[in-house]
Amino acid sequence: MASQVLVAANRGPLSYELGDDGTLTARRGGGGLVSGLSAALARQPEALWICAALSDADREAVRRGVSETGVRMLDIDPTTYDGAYNGIANSVLWFTHHHLYDIPREPVFDARFRQQWDAYAAYNHAFAVALAEEAGEGAAVLVQDYHLALVPGELRELRPDLRISHFTHTPWASPEFLGMLPDDIRAQLLWGMLGADVVGFHTWAWAEAFVAGAHIDDASGSAGPAGDRRRGVRHRKAGADARSTEVAVYPLGVDEDELRALAHRPEVNDKLAALRTEVGDRKAIVRVDRTELSKNIIRGLLAYRELLTAHPEWRGRVVHLASAYPSRQDLEVYRSYTQAVRELAERINEEFGTRDWQPVLVSVKDDFARSLAAYRLADVALVNPVRDGMNLVAKEIPVVSDAGCALVLSTGAGAYGELREDALTVNPYDVTATAEALHAALSMPAGERLERTKRLAAAATALPPTAWFTAQLDALREA
Ligand code: G6P
């Protein structure tokens, strides 16, 4: 049956596990995009989510015809998938949008890159074809993220009747970084996105970067006042009529009731009790991230070390709980980053630890229940990405905190736009300033901390996933 609301994202709401006896079990998929969209789509029972098969078990499920209602997985051949996901999406586009290149050595756009780009185009093509097959007349199609930048343009050619949006969950590169991409590739990327009726971002910082970058390739941004939720970009591709694309901002927030309920499950209560025993009457500085270069975990640890050096009164009186769960471990740069995080934490423990005090406790497991327990316990939350689309951890902690939590937040997080007034804000590269902000956060009077936490929680819940999704659907229907 043709669908009227379709979502396309690399990751689906579930993935499969293959048991030793050959049975397939569906598990909930991970990541901020998946949790936000799953919550929103729970209220859209007729919607279809198209995603990629991510593992051998997923591919096996597709081959056996095993599926869940509302989900279609695409079985993309593993070499194409690897070039698209590891090669272009995670090694090129992720690094471009997060400004992560090690400039003397990277990036290098050579013949291998061109092969990977072809894989990326093939992978995007598979999504465009599947969407064109499944969408009903005039349906709304909401394409997600940098993995699928070429889909809107291609889908518009296949199905001019559809209403198409693209939402970027990451930052958007500044024109300087975007300008590093080969000209033809950058043009394909921008024209792909401009195939959408609406292009959405979490914050104006990224939307403005997109509009500025769109000038490079003969598409002009006509900017309205900065406070506007939407602006237009008019563009004309050679041989085609002029069209316009709306650039809009939808800052994803947290569903307060749902998150609080999750954070008070018996499993989380048990983990909280265990953490309380470990931390004792010390203060807890908490961080929770994928082990991801953009999250800036190393500079966070260096700042903690500087705190213990510059303010020795905190020695023995504070514990740093860092959950850094593994991500994209197929890529060497992620594996070595994970290793560097572990090693630095060990060095800090060797340098400052005593018989009854371990300064840093690192957990490298993906354990959401433990993270929620740490959220509730935190006296201080450290969220210091160099550049981050939104960062939902900064929004989740104030919402579930038991006794109020001071937030140290970097200017690089998308959440900075909404949370800066009640957070202690830092330049993510400035380790000394981060150490001083940690000191100020640890020293904050309990009353002030609680008041700030309440205001942070109010800002964090302003646009929960369902409203975030509905607003985009409405904009698309009006477009
Ligand atoms: C970011 C991206 C998402 C992605 C998630 C996890 O939040 O915006 O699209 O799903 O990271 O990354 P992964 O590569 O594991 O899907």
C-alpha cells in the first residue's frame, strides 16, 4: 500500500541479531536520530521508515522476508555500503561538517575517494528508487542526514509530485570547509539538497552556513531576519526553471515525561544505587558520548587534570564518570581515539589516584540505563564538543537530574543557542577555561544550581520529538 508519510535514514528504528540457532531477533536501533524519530513516528502509525540493512543479520532478514510493520530495509551490497557509509559519510562528510581534518595530512581527494563517491551515489540512488516506489501521490518524504544528501534531488526527478524535506542532524560546514571538497562533488551535494522543498537544521548557526555555502554554486540565499524560523534559497540549475527551497530551523528537544519514566525504571534505580556506592560523598562530573572525535573527550580529560592541578582542594572530593561508548569501530581513526581516551584516563588515575580514590571512571559500554543513572546523580555535566549538530545529552541531564546539575557547555554544541544563559559556557579548545568552568560548576551554591537546572530543563523540552516532527510535516504540506 502506498504511504503518505515516509522517512528515509541510514539507521532504522530496529536492527536484527542472528542467534546460533539461526533465529532472527529484532532490537531497537541506537543514536539520537533514531530515538527522536522513533518517538515521533510512534504517533504516525501509517508512516513508512526506509533504512539500510546495517549488518549481515539485517541482510539475512531482508532475504528471508522478515520485516516489521512500517519499516523497509534496503539490502545494499556490502562493498557499496562500506564506500558510502565508512568512506564518504563518516570519513569525508562527517569530517567536513565537523571541521575535523588534520589539515597538514587530510583531506586527500584521490581515485579511491572517487570510487567511494560512486558508491555513495549508488547508495543514495537505492533510497531514491525505494522512496519513489513506496510513496503515494503527493506524499511527504522526510529525508534524514548527511548519508542521504543526494536523495532529494534524485527523488524530485523521479517523482515531481512529492513534497520532500531534508533534515541535517549534524552541523553544516562553513564555506571554507565545504570549499575543500572537489567542485563537482560540492555541486552534486548542494544540488542534491536543494532538490528538497524544505531543508532543516537544529540551529541557525548551521542553517546560515548552508545558505552561505549555497552561494558558491549559483544558488542565492535571500535571507530574512535572523529570528525567522524559515528563509528561502532561490536557485536555478542550468536548463531548468528557477525553484526555491526553504531553509528552516527545528531545534530537537526532549520528551520530559518519557525520559523521566525511563530514568526511574527499576533497572536504572539499581544502577544508581551502585554508582552512589562507587562515588560515595564525593561530587560527580558526568559526561556521556559516543567515542567520537567531535565530542572532544580528550580535551575534557585534560581539563579535569588541570582542575586537579590548579585546584588541589578537589583531590579526593570529586569523581569524573565518563561513558564513552564505542562508535564506528570499523574506522581506524575511531579505534585509535577510543584507545587514546582510555590511556589518558589511566594516566590521570596513576598520577592522582590514591588507595581509596579513583579520579576517573571510564565506561566504554553502550549502557543507556547506566547513563541515565549517571544523569540523575551528576553534580556537574561536561558537554564540550568542538562542533555538534545539537547534543541531546546537554538537554537530557537537566530534565532527569535528581538534585540539580551545573552544565559546562561548549560554544560548539548546537544546544548552545538555547541553553547558553544558564550553562557555564566554554570555548571547546580552551582547556584552562574548561578547567575553571568545572571549578565554578563544582563550587556553585545548591540553590543557584537548582534554579538554573529548572530553566535549562524548560528550554530543553520546548520542542519534543513529536512536535519537532509535526512542525516539519506541516511546513512541508504548506511548502
Ligand atoms: C549522529 C548522526 C546520525 C547517526 C548517529 C550515530 O547523530 O547525525 O545520523 O546515526 O550519529 O552514528 P552511526 O554512524 O552509528 O549511525
